[in-house]
Amino acid sequence: MARRPLPRILSTGSAQIARNRELARAQIARSRELARTAADSASDVLHPLITITRGLRRLASAGRRRWAETPKDRRGPLLFLVASVILVVALVPYGPLLAVITLMAAAAWQGRDRAPSTPDGPDESQTERLRSLYEALVPYFSAADDPAPLYAHGGEWEKAFPEYEFDGTGRVSSLLIRYPAYFTDGEAQARARIEHLLTAKSGRGREYHFTWDEEGNELTVTVLAPLPTGIAAQRFVTSPGETVLGFTDPTQVQRTLPLTYGDQQRDVPPVVWRTGIRSTEPHLLAVGQPGSGTSTLLRSIALQALQYGDIVIVEGGSTGEYACLIGRDGVLAVECGLAGALASLEWAATETERRLIATNRARQTGNPPPEDTKRPLWILLDRPTVFSHLAAADDRKDPQSLLQVPLRHGRAANVTVVVAEQWDALDALSDAVRQHTRARVVLGPATAQQLETVLGAPPHTTPVADVPPGRGYARLGTGQVHRLQVPATPDPYDDATSEAHRQAVLDLLPARTTPVEAESLGRLEKAEQEPEPVPAEAVVAETS
């Protein structure tokens, strides 16, 4: 039996539909092009009429303003003068025609486009800056055996810099640089030399962002705007297990948070650190100079952690930076002495082990973990190396050795450790702290080498020497390096704190569960109690 062929619609239907779709798209594009062309032609034809109409409107407005400014006692003579001029013009031969021509000429002059014409290219000073940058890059982007060098002394900089922008001060704000394919853009040292040169030639004191396109042999240099410093501490729209470390550039993250910035509501991109059982970076290390904002970062983390968990604070500086948290709900301890720090950290290690055992037993029996193991526990340490020196001088246990259990098993036990230390004592941190704190923050001025040592990778921006408190960089695990600005979370008991920031922190503090005055008075009374006299039996002297 011969096979019957399939209908033609089944074999060529999809192709016909695709062809019709392409034709429809072409017709739409052609219609849009015709409409755009017609609009441009109409604008060119009607441009004189539009200019004269605009001029007549401006002349009428000027006449009304002149009439309003004229005193009432002079309006009568002014009207008589205008009527006389109109009568003379009407009686003169060709007077009305000359008046109309004069009026149209005045309207055309008044209706002209007064906007200053923007130059097609850079001015003389900008051209000199671009030529200077080009000449400075010649030794790095040229080779002796290149038959057609893109970079040569006295060459054409227009081919090397196809796109550029300048700010109000005449300095480069954005620049696209093309470089030859033989440049070793895969080497970090070669990149660093180019970035250092561009920073020096384009203007110091600004932060530059460098984007290397290795496939296209292009380098994009962008001047970054300063991060906002006036964002005060507040309740952030986050879920449990998310902590806002600060705020960064909108080009580096895809998430924004609605914040109150002064009297305005703004959406700012945050740097969110995720903790808990499923976190890949359960612990954090913050490094900075004195006054760089590491204590501010710890206070900000503490206020966010108190929403869902408990905290233990160990302060090695003994400056009272966390006195506002004493006696608050969820604050288990705020220790400033060696004995209290050792006791708190020993309890934290024991609590971590207890949570692990309780969770393991519950899983073995097929039950969910106990509720007391689900509540997060935060251990915040500010300058713990101070206690290490004191413990070594007093021949006591190093407090950092008590952090091994919370650091190694803290993620499974829902325990998070945050350590803040200064640059001069960074070498005194234990190996456990260095290995398990994979979330890193560097605040304050720092060199590129210091940033790479702590963060594990160099930033894509140029660090500057003068930065406000709380400004730095953050890197979560193996992610990219973000610029960071910590929200203003000062000590509310500090006299140098502004009233707005002080009230913002006080509004976030939990209620007091133990009055500080009563607790301090009880400690003082217990310390000042005299020891009870030991009863002794009376001794009778023997007489001979």
C-alpha cells in the first residue's frame, strides 16, 4: 500500500508562522522608523513657526510684567503714547507691513534657543588630561616589535580612549581604555601597576573602581560616589538569621532595603551576613585602627541579634562601650575583667557542648531539636588579645583557647562568634580564630596589602587614606569584596554623640530586666561585708 503524504500545513506550518512573525516585526520596525522620520521632518519644517510663537509668548509676558510694574498714575500717559505710536504707524505708507515684519523679527530673536551649546568633544584642559594619561600608559601598553602600536609617544589618544566623562572640577569621572592583547592583564602585579598609575594621574583622594574585560581587552575606570554616612541604626527588614553589616554600592548587590535616611525614605543596597545552621560563614572577624568603627559594628550586630537571640559581650578595652546593654533582656553578660571573661567563655563552651549533645539525642530518637537549642547565642569579643596578655602575666588560661569549641561546632549548635581586633594585635589572635572566621570586615584606612592579607583578595577599588568612621571593606567567605559603610550606632552614653543617633540607639535597646543600680549596689554590699568573727573558746590561765 502506498503511503499518503502528510498535509503540507504540518510540514511547513512552523516555518510559515516564523516567516509571518519576522515580516510583522519588520513592518513594525519600518512603521516606527517612518513615524520617527515624519516627526523629525515636521519638527524641521515647523521650527520657524515654533520659534516665532515662543518669541510672541515671551514678548507678551514681558509686556504684562512691564504693565504690572508701572505705577497707576503713569498708566494713562503710557496708554496715550502707545495709541499715538499705533496711529502714526497706521498712517505711514507700508507702516502696518513694516510693523508686522519688525514684530516677527523681534519674536524670532526672543524665541531662539538660548541653551548653551554643548561642545562635541573635550575642551583644551580636558584634552590635555587625556593626552597626559595616554603618554603615561605608553611604557606599559607598548612593545618594540609591535607593527601597529596602539600606544606610542605622540600617538592618537582618541583610539585608546573611545569613551570618557568629566566631573564639574574638570577631572576624569569615567574612562574606557583599550589596550593591546599582549598586555598581561591576567597577572595581579601588572593590573596593580596600571591601577596605581591611573589613580595618581586622574586625581588622588577619590575611590576608583576598575573593571577588566580580558576578552575585549578593555578597562573601565569609574569614580565611585561616597557611601552615605548619615544612616542611623534602625530596624532593618530582614529575616531571622540575616544581619546587616552595612551598606555598599548599588552595582555590587541585587537587593535593597527600605531605610529612613534623615527625613526621607530611601532604598539602599546592604551587605547581608547570613548566620545559623545553613550558613557557610558562621563567624566573623573585624579589624581596624582605634576609632575606625569596630565597636560601632559590634553594637550594630548586638542590637540586631537581640531581636531573636541572646548575647554575651567580652570587652578587652575596658572603655565601657557596651554599658548601655547591661541588664537588658537577652544580654546574658557584659564582662570587662579577666575573671568574668574566663567565666563567660567557659560557660559558652559548655553551653555549646550541651546544645550539641541535646540535638544529637533528639535526632537519634527521631524528634526535633529542643527549643532551648534553637535560640541563637552570640558571643561578641572586642579586643580579646588584651585578656590573653593578662592571662599570660597571671599564669592563667588563655581566653582564646576557650573559643575553640564555639568556633568549630558553633554552626551546628546555633552559636555565632564575632571578634573585633586592632591591627597592632592581629598577630596575637589564635589559629582557631583565624581559621574559622571566614567572614571578614576591615574598617578604617588600610593599604592594599593589608586588605588582601585579611580579606584574602584585593578589592576592585582603590583605598584612600582619609575615610570616615565605619567605612571599609567586607568579604563573606569566597565572595567578592564589597565597599562597606556601617550604620551609625554610637554609644548613647557618650557626650559627643548627636541627639538623633543617641535616640535611635535607645529606641532599639530591649527593656531592662535587672536594674543596674540595684545590681551594682548588691555587688558593692557583698564586697564590703566584713568577715564574720570566728568564735574562740576562752583560755583560762593556770596559776602556779
